[in-house]
Amino acid sequence: MDKHGISILYAENERQLPPELWHRYMEKVPVRIRDSIMRYVRWQDRHAHLIGNLLLLENLKHFGYEPDLLFHIQYSEYGKPYINSTVYFNISHSGEYVICAASKDCGPLGIDIEKIKPVDLLDFSPVFGRQLITDILNSKDPMRQFFHMWTAFESAIKADGRGLSISPETLKMVGEEIKVAESKWFLEYIDIDPHYICHLSSQIQNPQVEISKCNFI
């Protein structure tokens, strides 16, 4: 994989890890991450957080980094995690999947996965605007179209890194590009499961993307 390549690893999160595996995997992550994991009440959330870090470890290994790089994660003023100026990553989870995108020297990136499920589309008018919501409602499959738009916007916002400080009015989608305020991001649809929608955003147009599934049980 060249320097503009993006590695995407994903794993299922549909059942609890056996206790011995859980403890073995927990030993692989820094104490502060373990503490953060244990703050979650639901086992699904604890496992999603742990599996996300395990996927990141595998991606770091893929790019030739030592596992201890995980101990050097820092957070921007907007709360986005990062390691250094050459390692870029982002993690997302929904339903039965956890996914991690990572790259070396390709710039910031964001990934978002969502399980398709019924939602009240009108609740999202403040984010998308009434016209876009109307277009979604009039589409052939409104729920799929909604999550297509949602994951596209969310992946770009995560790549941008400014989170909730970004005004929804600054989001503009044209084809496979999204503008977030003054920045532009290129979209890639990631096909994991027909019941889920997933998008990757990066500053690289048509990047080399490798997608692999990991099994931790």
C-alpha cells in the first residue's frame, strides 16, 4: 500500500468476549483507555470501545508502527483523538459492527457507520434543512437515503475534527464531495453489510482503500 493508502478494518460486536479473552485484550490498551471502557454500563458499549482500540492496534501494525504508539494518543481542543502528524485514524460503531480507518501520511480522515433503522426524519430538519428532508422523504427508500446522507456528513465532520462547533448550514454535498465550512472532503462508500451504511471522508480523491475483517473470538 502506498502512502496515500487507507486501511479499513472492521469486526463484529454481536456477543460478549469470553472472560479470559476480555482480560487478555484489555491488557493490550493503556490504563486510561481501560478506565474509559469501564465507564460504560452496557457490555455492547464496553466491547465496542475495546474492539475499536484493537482494530487501531492492528492498523498501526499494518503501517509498521509499534503497538506502544497507542499509549501516545492525544486529543485536540475539539476532542478528536490523534497520535502524531503522520498517523491518521478514526473509529465508528453501530449495531453489530465496529470499524476503524487509518492511514500514514494521507491527511485527516473520518469514517461513520450506521445501522439502517426507522427514525423520525422531521427531527433532523435543523441539521439537513427542510428542502433536503423533503427530498429524502420523496426518495425511493427514505431510510436508506437518510442514512446515506447522515453517514456522509458525519464522516466529513469527523475528518474535519471540529465537531459540534461546525454550523449545519456550512455542510454542502455535491456528488461525491462534501464542503464543511471552508474545507473540502472526498467521499468513499464502504460496503460492509446491506443493512448498514458506511462512508469514509478524506482529502484524497479516489484513494487506495483496503478493507479487511478481523475476528477477535
